[in-house]
Amino acid sequence: ISVTASGTYKCEASSIAQISKSTKPSVQTVMGSRNLSVFAYPMDAPIISGLKTHYHAGEYIEAQCTAPPSYPAPEMSWAINGKGVDTYKTSLKVNEDRGLLRATLSVKLMADAGLFKNPGGYALFVCTSILMDTPAMSADSKVYWSTEPESTEANSDLDSSGDIFRNSNGSRNGFRLVPICLSAISLLQG
């Protein structure tokens, strides 16, 4: 049965009774209608996407949580470090998928040190999806606070020759990067 089968159904039942051969048959009809609702429960937990593993101060954290197709769409919520996220920081989008609804709840906020106050220096993002009386399903993801400066290019720690390491303030550390992999391979072969 499909969720498109939801609706009001009418039933009519008739019976013919004849008490004796000398009487006319009597027809009795009963009619009734009932609403039939078809639900499709999600089979899996929601999926979190869009999160990076590390964030810097002032960087936007933006994530999406997508619930598997269901009908109707589930209620969804975000929590960060065990606290619900204000609704003005979230948005819900519902797409139809063969009669089922796929709900995505997004969250967007600015990274700051207060968000990463767990002892491990991370923030725990949890997305929860619940449909009527079914048990809640959740997905979670840890993201970490990065104190390292954000790199704008892959080799920003190298000078123009590509082999002198520089620290975060731009000064040389006085050593050269050497091809350690080649040395290790030659030791293994030797």
C-alpha cells in the first residue's frame, strides 16, 4: 500500500431478507465512511553533512541533517553540546520523493572558542529526527577548535624553493625538509 492511498473510504453493505414466501423481500442497507491514513516510517537515522573536522575563530559552521524519506515529514532538531539550537539558526526544507517526504534541517553559526568548551576541545553536533510515536533517531558529529592559523594554500609553509619550513609568524626554523620517505625505503631494501 502506498501513502497516496490515504483518504476517506466509504463502504456500503446491503442484505436482503425474506421472512416468508408470502412477504416481499426487505432490503436493509448500512453505509459508513472512515479515514485511512498511511504512514511511512524512516528506516534509518538521519545523516549529517557539510561539517569539517576543524574550525577557526570567525569561521562559519554550516551543516545539514537529512532524514530518510518518510510520510509525513519528521520533526527535526539540532543540539550542540547538549543544548538545543535557536530556531533562527535553523531552516527546514522538505522535498517530495515518490510520495514520501525528505526533510533537511540546516544550521549555521559562527565558530568561537566558547562553542568548543568540552575537555577534548570539540563541539558535539547532534541532529534528531522523530516521527509521531516512533523512537527518536539521531546522528552526531564532533568538530574541533583549531588554534593553528588557517592556511590559504597547500604549501604556505614552504618558501619559493619549496623546501624551507616557516613557522606561523613567518620566520625560518633553520632546518630543511628532507626526503624521509626515500631514506626509509632505502633502509628497508638494504
